[in-house]
Amino acid sequence: MMHVPRLGVALLSCILAAAFPHPVSHFQRDALNIGNFRYGLGEKPPTTNAYNLPPSQDEWYTPPADWEGTAPGAVLRVREHAYPTINIKNTLDTFQVLYRTEDTNGDKSWAVATVFIPVMHAGCPGYIYNGTNTTNSTNTTGNGWCAHGVVSYQVPTDSVSPDAAPSYLLQAREPYGEMRDMLAKGWFVAVPDYEGPGAAYCAGVQAGHATLDGVRAVLDVGGRFGLGKGTEEKGVRAALWGYSGGAFATEFAAELATAYSPELMTNGSLVGAVVGGPAPNLTTVDMLMNDKDTTGLVVASVMGVTAQQPHARDYLVGRLKTEGARNKTAWMGVEKMSGVDALTAFANQSVYDYFTGGEGDLWGAVVQGGIDSDAVMGIHGTPGATGNASQVGNKGEGGTLPVFFYKAVADEMSPINETDQLVEKYCSRGANILYHRNTIGGHNDELWSGRLRALDFLAAVLDDTPPRNFTIPTPAEGCKTENVTVPLDVLYLLPDWWWTEGPKWR
């Protein structure tokens, strides 16, 4: 077992007690409220000319007329200097890419990725930004350093509202400070709206497709922004990272990669994935989150996954009560809510109270069938495998995509045994996985405790940086599962109080 002592907890505990009225471990959701400071993706920017409009009001989000004739990953539209106001530290500039993808059912769709360029990239030849220059400007005075690494960072959205997409809400702030840390390492950070235009929250295949096509699109257009300039020997490399709801999209992308985007595997562009706090089975998670302060996530997840399953959606809506306080109107209101809004609106309610048939309506064959086909991990492929799940044998079929899983043993939102079984399945098929089981803390504790290990892994696959002594290196082949003891350190939290440069309107 790896044990990592941390310093400074006692020193700062008294200072932080006044700011944190509840221990972080008491919060059981992606969006945290600590004092008057909110963590999570939910705060909206002002609707002024200093910020872009919500997607439903922004014409840029409309694909061009001929978009359906393009291939998955094709760049349909690019918006340079996308954010008029940037509130995320270590960001030089942003651009957005609208690209072609496919939904869960294989139907043609589109999505948007917002790319954050690190300040370290300012001296890159061929790229300069002073607020007016275009990406075609030539920089002859900088230090010549150009970024070569891209992290596709899947943010937990927890929402079925298209106007709660990361591309819009990240104008206000980032949720956890992880983007700030990645940008400080000199990586481009690409954040896809992986739910697609219909905001299909928890539709796994949709999320996986949109994540992979986002990588394709960003790699295609990245050279216009100096990505990889002068680093041809190392090559442009991309990796995936997500925690909790973000891990959902990341894991599906990893297991779908070989079958859906084989060129990313064969040409060496996709070099690793980090899956933190995964929830392998949506049904199990929803049952655990119901009738708690997390009920809003249950409502959003069921609505999101059935967005790709019309028969299940029609059945679900048809079974909602039309009278009483907990009725169809209240339930359907989630379609206009951010994840934070949904948590507030449905807190400590039972979703069964909304249905005429109670629990049986929600977990019966119709709705459950949709969930099982689109929100259960491990049935669509193996990370790094040479074929899809039906073609993969027991040995030697994986291993081309290193993956780092990390999760708290006491995770209260998803049982550890389900992740254990998922990793064991992948490893039996030849996957290349490092799996950390943290013996202390819960779901949100591991969000913070796992950050440095996740960044360590990303640095290894993107920059060939040797892992630090508190991270066990990913095995060259095969798998390694390790129980670790990495406590939540308040030193992780303190810097996050000022991770934004604003917001300017406060």
C-alpha cells in the first residue's frame, strides 16, 4: 500500500474552519458550496456584450448548410478569440470549434469544443495575441516555445439544458481549478460540449463520440494556433481527463476509441486517459443519490439518457403525475436548469413520488433498457483494444492506450466493487491500466486528493516527464491495482479560492 503523508493540515484547519462551515466530505455532488463560494459548473455569465450569449441565442452554434455531408470530427466552424472576457487563470486566449459527430444511435450530429491556450504559448512562432492580431500573425520576438500537448477535459455538466453547456458557462469560471493547473503546465485544454445539441446528459455513447470527435477537430485546426510548431519530433499528443460526470464521458471515449476513431490510436495522437471517480452503472448511482441532496442529478440523468431513446422518453413522460406538488410540470422544469439549479430544486425529494407507478415506472423494462444500453460501462469495447467488445479476446487485445483510474474505496455515489469489476474485465482483455483505490475519503474528497496524481500521469504521457515519487508509474504493459492512502489536504483547496482572474462583474 502506498501511503502519502501530507503536511499543513493541522496548521490550516483552524483558518479554514471559519470559511468552511461543513467538511468537504459532507457534500455528495459535483457542485459544492463552501461558505458563500460555489464549486461546480452552474454560474452563468452576464448577458452583456462582454460575454457570449447562451447557445440557444447564439447563431454561431448553428452548423452550416452542408454539415451532414462531412465525416465525424470534421471542422465545421472556428471562432477565434472566442471569449471576450476570460476568467480562468493561465489562459492566453481561447478559440472554439464546431464539429461533426454522431449521437448514441449513430445519427449525424454536431458539438462544440472550447480550447484554452496557455500563457506559456505566447512566444510561439506563428502565433501571437495582443487582442487584435489574428492567428496568422508571425511572432519573431517570443521565446520560440510552442505547446505540443492537448488535454480533452470533460467537465461534469449535470444538466439537460443546452444553455448549461461548458462552452457557455466556462465564461464565468472553471469548476475546480484543474484547468488552471493544466494550463500552467503549458497544455492546450479542450473542453467539449459532449452532451451534444440536445444536452443528452449520461448518454454514454453520445458523450464518447463527441469527446473523440472533439479531439479529432482540435488536432485538425490546432496548427492554426501554433499547436505543435517546432515540436515535430515529439509530435502533438492528446490525452483525456474527467472526474465523476466528466469521467463518464472520458471512460466511454476510451472504450470506444479503437472502433470509432482508430486513426487516433494508430498514429499515436491519443496517448492516455485519466478516469477519476467513475460510476460504471447509472442505475446503481441513481438509486444511491435518490432522496438526498443529490436527487436533482437523478432527474437530470434519467432525462438525459432517454433523450437518445425516444420510446423510453415517451413512456417516462407519460407516467408522470399531472396533479400534486410533484408533477409533470415540476419534473420537466429540469430541462431549463443547470446542474446546480437542479440540485437545489429537487433536493431531498424522492423521484418515485413523481410517477403514477412509483419506483416500477422508473426502473421497469422500458426505461431500464435504455439505461443499460447507453449508461453502463464496459460493454462497448476495451481501452486500447484492437476491436469492439464482441471481438475482443481474453488476452493480448489491448494495451495501446495507458489509462489511470482513481477512486475512493468509500465512494458514496458509486460502489467501489463495480469499478473493481470493470478494471478486472479490461485487464483480462490486455488493457494497460494503473488503478488507485484510495483507502480514505469519499467521492468529493478524491476529486481534490487525486488531482496531483492525475496531473502526474498526464505529464508522463504528454511530456515524457518521469512520475513524482508519490505516483506509482503506469506499468509498461498490463495492469497494476494499488491501494493507496492519500488524505484530503486543505492545501489543495486554498489556492482554488483565487483560481479566476475575476469575475469582472463582481
